Amino acid sequence: MVYTLIRKLMAWLLALWASSSWVHISWAAHVKTGSWPKMTVAEISTSFMGQYGPPLPDREFIEATQAASMQVIDGFGRQRRLVLLSLTSESTFRGAGLWELFLGNLRNITFSRREASQDHLANHLVARVMTLPNSTANNCNRISNRFGVRCVTIGSPIFTADDFGYKTPPFFGLSFAKTLTILDALALGLDVFFLDCDQVFFRNPLPYILARDIDVLVSGDCSKRQDSLPKSRFPPGPSNIGLLYFRSTPLVTRAVANWLYYLVQKAIQGQPKLDQSSFNAAMEWVSGEMGEKQAMSVAMLRSEYFPHWCLGPCGCDTEGMEMGQPGWHVNRLRDGTCKEDYMIKWYNFHVPCNQRMDNKARALQELLSMYTDKVGLINSRSEHLDVL
């Protein structure tokens, strides 16, 4: 009789576990206590993936991206409609002003249109603000509109005004928000240049990006590689998805939708994954099956041109290396600056490994000043961008 009761109890517990209404395992139980709502995994994921798939882009996002998009001619004479995207939150507006530094830098990357009017990259950025449901983008617009940037909301009960600590529930929510934002723009027929806001540019990256006949481009680790030949696989080594380019094609859109679906499913299973660690496999699941000659191609940008702080405080050196070999992580000179030989190659510098917002802002400002002193004015080395 006892055995029968135990079997019934186990069956009841298993039935509860299988029920979608009983997934009560909160990510907050696995991380340090924060001020975010203690939500279930299922509740978090439903903000980004409904019963029939991801929510469609709302009118606010559609109007903002259409207004911000730019008509460019790529290196092969084809017209492309492109938009810059980023995510932001209330925490980026405080302290040393990381968000304003990011926007001010994009405004300094200027170019001329065919009819001779002047333009700049910030005019073509749409910022999605991670907020609580029913919150507005007013604070973001107050700071951003003067740079030409448009702010729209992406709401979830998991987002608050606090910093998103590493692997806290809002941090995983950020992965959902990023992939859904990219997917929404691709679904509208727009190429996407997605940027994390903890980086600065020294010259316009779009001529370099548009000279490559490749569907998906990402920055990555320090190793010797080429980024001009379309491949179906990324080179070995981790990517850095703080800088991403996607061409709006059916298969690229499919790949990003798969990426979002995978993240949501892992979250529902109580094994949440980050967008960073899942990106390469998500893209290659499509590109590897289809092949670059058939439909979709990928490449990792050269690390000397698109460095980040994790490679070293002065980026990466691959001079004299064989293809595929790891490069050198470059340190500062005795005077605390970077050598001009490295800086002159830079298009951007990203500081993902510098955790606090104020530290990021100070590091980026220092790099901008250093570049101006040693190489020249920001944007002075930019190549021609053909904009209609």
C-alpha cells in the first residue's frame, strides 16, 4: 500500500512538472538577490515569444525604423535599405553619460549624400528602451532626440531601472530583447547594423561592411583571418556580438528567428543561454546546411580593424601570423597610450570586458582623446559612403 501511494505521489509530481502552469523555477533562485520581480522562466519568455511565435513589431517600431533607415549603394552597385539599432535602459542614462557619449560619437561620423547634403550615423539609429510594461521612452527621447536618434520601447516585467548584473534575470531578458529587435527590423525588409552602446567609432564602418558580399558579419577574437570571402562557417574562436551586420534575406531572417526560439526554449527548460554564447551555432545551423553559394554566408571581421577590450587595452596584433593563428593581445606603452601603428587601423573600439557603466565611459573617452592626439580627427580617415 505504501509503495502504491508513493507511485501515485510521484506520478502527481511529474504531472505537475509537465504542466506549463507549474514552471515555478525562478532564475532569481540561482543568482544573487536583486530588485527585479521574482518571475518564473515561462513568464519572462512570454514577453518575447507567444503561443504562435514572436510578437510582430508594433507601429511605434515600424514608423521609427522606416524613418531612420538609409538607402545605400553597396560595393557591388546594389541598393540596400539599412538601419542602425541599439538597446538601452535607464541605467545607461546615469553617471558618466555612456549613452550620450555613444550618440555624440555616432553624430561625429558624418558623410555626404549624393545631392550634397550632410548627414551622420546617429540620424539612422533606433534605440529600443528596455522598460517595464506601460512605461514610455520619454526619458530616452529627451536625451537622444537632439542627436537625431529615435527611441521606442520593448517592455517586460523583468526590466527595471537598475543595472543588469551578469546572469541576473534582466540580463537574460536582454538576450531576448536583442534578438527580437534584430528580427523585427529584418522582417520589415531592412538590413541591420546592430551596436552595443559601450563602443566608439573612429571612422565610418559602413563602407567596409558594404564592400563585403556577405550576409552576416560579426566581430570576434584575436586571430589572423580574412573577412572578404563568403563562408558557411565562422572561423574558430568566439564571436563578439556587440557589433553585428545582417542583410535582410529570407534565410537570414529565418536564422535570427531560430536563434530567438532556441533562447526561449532553453529558458523554459530552466537552462537559460545567453545570446553571445549561442550566436555562432544559431547562424551556422542555417548557413552550414544551405551553404554560402546557395543562400547564406557568414564571416568574422578582422580583429585589427574591429578590436575590443577583451583582446587587450590596445586591441590585437596579427602582423606576421599565419592564417588562423592567434594574435598578440596589445598592451599600453609606458606613457599609458596605444601605439599609433595599431590605432590607425581601427574602425571602432568596444569595451565589453569593462563592467561598470562609468568605467566604460571613461575608457572610451580616453580612447577617443588618444586617437585624436596620435592619428587625427574622428572621421578624418573614413572612406566614401554612397548614400541616396
